[in-house]
Amino acid sequence: MSKNMIAIGGASGFWGDSVLGPMQLVASRRIDYLVFDYLAELTMSLLASARMKNPEAGYAADFIDAMRATLKDALSQGVRIISNAGGMNPRGCAHAVRALADELGVSVRIAVVEGDDVMPLLPDLRADGLALPVKLVSANAYLGALPIKQALDAGADVVITGRCVDSAVTLGALMHEFGWGAFDFDLLAAGSLAGHLLECGCQGVGGLHTDWQSVPDWAHSGYPIAECHADGRVVITKPAGTGGLVTPATVGEQLLYEIGDPRAYLLPDVTCDFAQVRMTQDGPERVLVQGARGRAPGDGYKVSATYVDGFRCTAQLTIVGFEAEAKVRRTAEAILTRVRERLVSLGLGDFSATHIELLGRAESFGSHIGRAPAFEAVLMLAVRHADRRALEIFAREIAPAGTSWAPGTTGLAGRPGVTPAIKQQAFMLPKARLKPCVRIDEGEPVDVAIPEFGAAAEMPQARDLAVRPVPSLPLGERTVPLIELAYARSGDKGDSSNIGVIARRETDLPLLREQLTAEAVAAYLAHLVQGPVTRYELPGLNALNFVCERALGGGGMASLRHDALGKGMAQVLLAMPIRVPDNQ
């Protein structure tokens, strides 16, 4: 072990994040590693499409901009850099970084991690009976931290990977620095949690916080730093003088983000149990995180495959004046009627899906809140069809609405574009089918040895645990919105929405456990959620986590909804009325 503590800065939460993040972290002179996460579930399909058009593309070009701004200074400080910016073309990304380093006049040792691409295996997988869509765009396994550790062990200054789990860019550094082994499951879970808290950038230190009014200086939002100790303790903080907020509530919201079952957060290196994680304030802008547990990860990689299922088109226009909402709805129906008649005449068939939404009218809240008459209404009209020609006809019929029907129609932004409707399919692949490898500075690939663990040990789900019996509560008739009792954050996994809820006070938890049941949440969100809702418990955080299936209209680039990624669903749930005692 070379150190007892290292500091890792989370520089990017997605493809398109601000270049100010890595600049801020390197300028702080407080970090040993700078890690970047660029790859959402469907980003790989976009990168695959880009590479089909240009063999030299297929990686997150934003990373090169970040390196231009920080590489020289980072290397001078001894800061090592790890990024999954390689996407579908890690070697292409490495070539671009090498060219930049030459331009800047700096010497850098670059490692590339490969082996996540499952596309070459598809014929064999289909022959084995795996049902897969015909028009696959991408299929990539979520690799773990061991290849990154091997690259760092070999002396790499910059490590570029393709698809790996988001937290692996952090865990790989910790395994290298602290000598953690593949069977140190509690430590691996703690390191994975550190990575999970870093992987969304500003979101881990006050970004998107429920109490947004209390978060200072949005213009200079801080990016997170994880001070990681060899014994698994983690302190989350941020650079001095930056905006944002570091409290158990803000960091806790990030822990709950998109985790599913908190006692079985499945990663290729470890199966994590976050149910008993505790967070305590450790000084100004510092939160101590402890209590993650781990067990064997199992013998498979999760594979995310994306495929084209027709096309989609989304139009938007604004209508002003009396009865604006009624005019908008009538306009939308008129457009659909006109286009449908045209499609019938051409033998193209009807749309496979349509969606009418009035933006700004709180339609995501369903009938739970009242609405005053609107004198402005924004229409979002989205459609899906198997044939691109049908949507090109639809796109041409949007502009005529500005002169044909409702007075006060404005805000037309030109003819909307037609894009592929990309869906996701996930499946498990035995680890033995893939051969992750590491290349150092264009050298020969070196295979990475992946231990055999067998099937992951079973553990009861948090929803089945008898934690903190619910007392009989003397409730009056008064109700308050959930936001008065809890914080909440939501996100997506395919077509499922994950909503994490944290009690503001431990004394509020019995109220939430009694009334915020899976059945009650399913009923409150029934206008959005078509599948089952499962509730999990995290006693360490006084928190509940809800997984809502078939909740996003297909999710991602297949959904026609305005909130295709479920980012607003926690806000909707926070309006749910909760009965409280008369004296509370």
C-alpha cells in the first residue's frame, strides 16, 4: 500500500458536462486522481452510429476538450486520469489524447482497456438460442475495475476505457493504491460506493437537491472529491470556494440515485449492500460515509444492447390567447387526423404511438393538482412509426398549423427532425465469454485475469427485512405534502424509474413507512406507471427506495414523453399528501 488516503475528483457526470469541472478540480491541487464518466445506457448507440459514419469517431470528444484544458497541469501535479470516454472506440480516443499531448509538449503514458464489445459474439449467441433484435446498433458488457487496476499497475498516467460500470473508474484507482484484492468484498463495496457518489458530477454535492433554495452559488457549482481511506471510510467534499452543498441529505440523494435493490447493487467486481450505510457531517462541506458491505459478484457481465425500432419525431409550438389549452389540444388532434388520412392514402399504416403533452401545465402530476385557466400553452406532439417516410410527412404538416387553425399560434422552431427510436435490451453474459485486455502506448494487448466466483450468494431483499416495526400512529385529519417530511431524487434504468426518498428527521420515518407503501405510490403515480412498484428500505439512511416498472413510455430514445428519463418523477411524488398528527 503506498498511501492510507487518496483523493479522487469526479470531473464529469455525462457526455456533455461542463469542462469547468475538471478545470476546477485540477486547480484545487487537492486530488490524486481525476475520473470521468461519460456513458449513459444509450450513449453507446449514439457513439456506434457516429463510428459507422466515420471510423475515427465513436468516442466522447468532450474528453479531448477537457484534456486540452487540464492535461498539462494535471501531469505536473502527478494527478492520474481515468475515463470511460473511449465509448465504442477507445483506441481512437487514445490517439486523440496522444496527438494533444504532443501538441502541448508533454510526455504521457496512455493505457487503453478493451474487450467490452459483444457485437462479434452475436452470431454465436443467437445460435445458442438467445433472442435478440435484428437491428442491433450496439452490445457492450459492463466491465469492472480489474482492467483499470492493471493499467495503473503498469504505470499509465491516463487510462481510457470503453464500457465499464460507472463506479469502476474510481474503484480501479483504489485497488491499485491500497492493494485491495478481488476477494476483499467489503472494501470493494466501499470503493464502489465512493465511485457511485462521484459518477454524477455536481449532482453528488448539491446539484438537483430537493431543497434547491438552500444550495448557494449555482454559477460556480462544486464538483465532488472523495477522500478515500484504505480501511474503506470515505469523506465526500468539494473544492474550497465553490458553490453547491455537502450534507448527509445531498450526498444521500446521490447514493439512492438509480440503485434498485440497495442490498443487491450488482457490479462485476462485487455485489454491494448499501442498506446500512450511514452518513454524518464531518465538518463544513464534509460528509463521512461508512457501512457498505459486499459479497461475491457472480459469474456474469451485464450486457446493454441497443436496437432501432422504427423512428420518432417530436414537434413543438405555442398558442396564446383565450382558451389556449383547448386550442392546443384541438390543433394536435387536427394535425394527427390530417397526417393519418395521408398515410392511409399512401398505404403506410397508422402511427405505432402518439403522445400529446401540454408543457407548463403540470400534466406529469395527473389529476392531483388543480390548474388555473391558461392564456399560453406549449404543445409537444410526438409520434412513432416504422417508416421514416411517414414521419417526414408528419414533420411537413406542423408549420401549416401556424396559419390554418388556432389564432395566436406562434413559437414554431422550423420543421422537426426525424430520428431513430432506439430501445435497450439487457442480458447476462458469462464472464468467460469475454477477454478484457489492456494496451499500453500502442503495445500488444495484455489479457486481464478475471477471478471465478460462481453464482453470487443470495441475500434477502431489503423490502423483506423486518426493520423498525411501524408503531400505531395517532393521526388527525391534517395532511402535508411529502416534501415537508422527505427529500427525494429520481432517475431511469431503461423503462423503469427509481425514486429514492429520505426522511428529513428520523422521527418522520414511521409516518413514511406506514403511508408511503408500494401500493400507495403505485396508485399515486398510476397515470405514469404501468407496471409494478417495489419498495426497498435503507435503515442506515432512514430512506426508502421505489422501483417503478414500465414507467417511462419505453424510456430513453424510444420514449415520446417530455420526461423520458424520469428526472421529474420524484418531484411529482413529493406532492403526495401524507397524514400527520394534529400536533405536528
